[in-house]
Amino acid sequence: MNRVVEFVFRRRGGRGWHWTDIFTWVWLIGGLFVMFGPAVWLVGSSFKSPAALAEFPPTIMPYVTQKATVEGYDKPLDLYEVTLPDGSKAVLAEVRRIGIVSQMVAPDKPTEIVKVNIAERTPVRTMSFATNNYTEPFTHFDFVRYLWNSVFVTVTATLITLVVNSMAAFALSKYEFRGRTFAMLLILATLMVPLSVIMVPLYSIVSALGLFNNLWGVILPTVATPTGVFILRQYMLTIPDELIDAARMDKASEWQIYWRIILPLTAPALAVLAIFSIVWRWNDFLWPLIVLSRKELYTLQVGLSIYSGELNVQWHFILAMTVVTMIPVVLVFIFLQRFITTGIAGTGLK
């Protein structure tokens, strides 16, 4: 632990501060806020009530204004700490606000109206977590179904992607045939084709195959990715050909060579592609929105759109469910992140 602390706080100037030390600390702290600030804001806002989300200036933590039941009023009134003309402070409840003047009463004297400028009052707040933002979507909406659909699409598409792309990469890296380089260039050229260009013909094919309003219509068109083929091919090129020749001399079939030799040795690159595939499929919105029109087939990203109406947007539900959708991706990254450096370094993507 002492070595870690010493490494973190070491300075180029020795005991003194060098200008590069200050620049490094400012750069790292600024990067920390840029990277994790939005995530912290999202998590904090997901526990806010709709009224707290509409407040300005906004706060990171979910604060709510305390209320008090005052005799003679049907609803609880908001409490404010008010600075009185004599300089003293008191806690009053707001009855109504007219322009910049707030009409307030003391909770124990509900008949005496005190007019206060809104600049001279401060809401009495307490921290309150609106946990119903997370529970109501699961009870009043079919959110569990959306979650299962996303898990099924992501896991199935990722497994098929790893198999299909690894087979293509194995053929393009270890087999000598005419047009191999051209085939690889053609695959890479598809990276420059945006989804909007192929959306209509792809939709026509899916509809002709009867995969409209079917989760397989979301899965199958995206299983072959040029990025995955390129990453795996570059990694497989580092595997010695002598190892494959030795396996063939031992009368191993091409399938055994691929399944028992190539795939285990390509595990770091497969882990990298798995992370990319999970992020792509989990966050995909446009293609599932086109293929699926029945609510019971919606994925999470499409299901979140039901909280956005024409005149009303339920931001508290959207923020809470966005946090829920982030959890699986973060867990996958945590468990597979040790393969990222090894896998990318081996593919030549330096």
C-alpha cells in the first residue's frame, strides 16, 4: 500500500512541485470529472422525483423540500427558511406565490399571512431517494419482458457473432486461395457503408423471410461484422502455421484444428470482440425499432421509448431504467477487461 501511495504522489521536482506535476494533476482530475461526472449525475438523478428533476439550479443528490401540514389547508405546504425584516430567521410554510412575492404562514399561526420576497427564502431540504423510480416500471410496465428480450438478443447474437467471425477469420488467415486479399478488402470496405443505406433492402429481406416481429430478425442481420473478422484475423496471423501443420500430420480434421487449437489460442481476441458485441447489441435502438412493432417483443432500449409521450416525458423512469441497462455492460467490462489490452495488442491495433 505504501508503494502505491508513493507512486501516486511522487513528483518530478523531488520534494518541490514542478510545473509538469501540477499539469498532470489538473489533467487527471479533469479527466476523472469528465469520465465519471455524467455517470454520477445519472445515478443521482435516477433517484429524484419529477419535481426535483424540474428544479433549477439542479443538484447532484436527490433533495426534496420538506412539507408541513398546516391547519386550514388541504395539502401539505412547502417549508422555507426565511430572513425576516428584523434580521432573524424563521421557518415558514408557503401558501402561494405571486410574482416575486411569496405569501407564507407560520405552521403554528396559520391565520397570519407574511409576505416575503422570494430572494429572502431558502427551501428546507432533506435527502430523499425515490426508489419507486426503480420499482414501478417492473410492477406497472412489462419491463421484465423487455429485459429478457435484450438478454436473449445480446447473448445469442454475441455467440453467433463469435462463431461466424472466427470461422471467416480462420479461413482468411490460414488458408491460401486466390482472391483472399481482395475478399478481406471487400469485407473492410463494408465498414464505410452506413446502416441507413442498407436499411431498406435489409428490411425487405427480413420481411421476405418472415422474421418481421421476431427477435431472430434483430439477431441474424448483425451477426457478421467486418470489425470482428478483422480483429480475429489479425490475431490468428500471429499463431504459427507449424502448429496447424503438426495437427494435420496427427490426422486432425479442419474442424478439430479450428475448435481445439485456434479458438483456445484466440481467447483474448474473442473476449475483446465479445465486449464490443455485447455493447453494440445491448445499446442497439434503431434496428429493433424497425423490425419490432409488438410491445411484448421490445428490447430495453426500445422499451424505454414508451416513457416518452408526445406531451409528457417521464424522465424519472427513463433515468432509472437507463441505470439498470448500464449494469450488465459494466459487469461484462469488469470481468473481461483484463483481456482487452492483450487482445488489441495482438491484433496490431496499436
